[in-house]
Amino acid sequence: MKIVLCCAGGFSTTMLMDRMKNTVKESKKLKEEDFKFEAIPVDLLEKEIDECDVVVVGPQIAHKLDYIESITKPKDIPYVVIDQDTYGKMDGATSLKLAILAYRKAKQSK
């Protein structure tokens, strides 16, 4: 599963991405080889969308959801906006769980 994390510049999501990677690494159920992560500025989303399974959106760019939907919706790629508390705590486990749930929900509705 390729998870693309988007924020304004890609910097804060890199920290969250590292926490999500750690969650996978420490998990007894998840396998590192099943996940690929990338943190990017939202302006690069259109270039990265083709090989993406789910998009994780930082709360600071929630105002760009129309733009994000215009890229993800035609390709049936789900996205999830991380709430400010989870993002502020850099809670990789919760963020990963939200991404996986969005991905599974999208697959079930197809």
C-alpha cells in the first residue's frame, strides 16, 4: 500500500511519515514490505497520484480539499484528513489506522 502524506511544504508530514513507518516496523501484524510512504507538498499531488493507494492530508491544508478531491476522485483514490490533535501529537499509529480504514472502505464500496 502506497500512502502519500500531503501538507503545505512536505516537512511536517515527513515527521508524521517517520512515526507511521515506526508503527509498521514495531507491529506484529503489519509487514514493512507491504507499505510505501511518501511525504510531499500538496502542489506535487497530481504528479504522485498514479501509484498512490491513499492520501493522508495534514490539517493545515484542509482548505485545499476541493483541489485534492479534483485529483483523487477521478482515480477513485481515498483520502483522509488528519485532525489537529492527532497531527500535533505526531501520532503515527492513529494516522496509519485512519489511512488503512479509508483504503479498506474505498475498496469495499467498489
